[in-house]
Amino acid sequence: MYIAHTIAELRDHLAAFKRPAFVPTMGNLHDGHLALIRQAKPLGDVTVASIFVNRLQFLPHEDFDTYPRTWDSDCEKLRAAGCDVLFAPDEKALYPEPQTCKVHPDPALADILEGHFRPGFFVGVCTVVMKLFQCVQPRVAVFGKKDYQQLMMIRHMVRQFALPIEIVGSETFRADDGLALSSRNGYLNNGERAEAVQLSKALKAMAEAVQAGERDLAAIEARAMQALTERGWQPDYLVLRRRTDLQAPTFGMNGEPLVALAAARLGGTRLIDNLEIEAPAS
Ligand code: PAF
């Protein structure tokens, strides 16, 4: 695996390839990331991953400083997964001057849900992804569906800027008990880890209620909020939204595809998850 620490090294190395397939990450890699690498591999003529903990997408009180940096094991895992090139710039290499020119995604999508609870988060994400796209110049990029809103935002950005990049969404990788894999799961103690599966269970219960024909979505959401709160969680949101734009659906929605999305804090750890729901008949 070739490791580039600067944009110039990366561009030199990638000049020989026509169709880079790209997986951006912030490191602290788990099996979910490696599944993205394996999915990217047959889609291009060179597989590129990046590791960059992007300060721009962290709020001042969030975990930028303590975000786990696990360089040696990340490199080992990427090699084993068949990654060809790792782009790992430091902050000076990616942001040699303050990044005052930023991508401001559509507020209709960027200011709800994650964007509501983490203001500016998607400006940070879109800005770094746009910059990484300029560095790697991929033809295809793979993002996990676990960050559902992020994936939608990236698709929208790529479409609006006519970037010649195919965005592939990859199914969420789950532990045996159903917990969505996340770098932040490492913050959970043993008791919290056992409890954490309740987030995906809450989403499943919401999906089952919709599929069973219940149409009072507010009641379904309120029940899910209450169930998690009673177990000691601090939920930010548990909602049912249209898959097309993440807005609240209107009934009779006539088979409109839905997604249940959740973010909740368990102890000091904020977890997110989502579940696509098969279109219910009206
Ligand atoms: O999903 C992530 O890990 C990050 O948001 C990303 C896409 C690598 C941008 O920093």
C-alpha cells in the first residue's frame, strides 16, 4: 500500500490510474470501514482510502482532541483489506491556510436532524469531502448508509456541482446483536455496550409499527423516545422521514419509501443509526 502524506505525492502516484475508487475515513477503522474498501475494490482500477480527522466537522465541545488515532492498526487493516493507496495528510497538508472557502449545503437537508443538533457539521463534512475529491479525483466513492444524512448530502453536492463521481451507498455493518459499527462504540463501557443494541431495537420497533399499518407517526416516534429515555438514554431524535428528502411524510403517502433515523446519547457517547422501511401501502 502506497502512503501519501501530501496532495502532491498523492497526485503523482494517482496519475497512472484512470478510475480511482475512494473511501474517505477519519481512521480508527472497524469492519464497517473495511467492508467499504472491499466494496470499492472492484469498482475502480485503484482503491484509495483517506484518513483525516477533520477539525471542521467537530463542534468546540466535541471529541476532536480525543478522537482515537490508531495509525498502525489502521494501516495494517487497510493493507489486509486490499487498499492500494492511503492518503493521510496532516492538517497543514490539507488546510495549509485557514479553509475560509467552504461548501454550504442546502439548509433544507443540512440544518435538520444531525445538522440541527450539530450546527455546522455538514459544512465541515461537505467542505472536507469536496477537498478530498479534488485531491483524489475519484470516479467512484463509497460511503456508509449508517451516516444516512451525510450520504444524502454528498449525493446532492455531487449532483449540484456536476462532479463526475459515482456515489455508492453501502449497507450498515452491524455487530451480531444488531449494533451498527461505529468508531465511537469504543467509548462504551461493558454495561453501555450491552445496552447500546436498544437503539437499533427502537428503530426496528418503529419500522414494525409502520409496517403493521399504524399511521400516527408522531405517536410511534413519541413511544420510541419514551422507551429509550426510560432506559436511561438521552435521545436527540427518533423520527420517521421520507427517504427522498428526510422531511416528515404526509399521509396517504401511497407507498412512499421511509427511513427511521435516530441519535441518542448513552452515558457520554452519542450514537446514531437508521433503518430503511419497506414502503407501506396507504
Ligand atoms: O464519515 C466520516 O467518517 C466523515 O464524515 C468523512 C466522510 C470521512 C469526512 O470527514
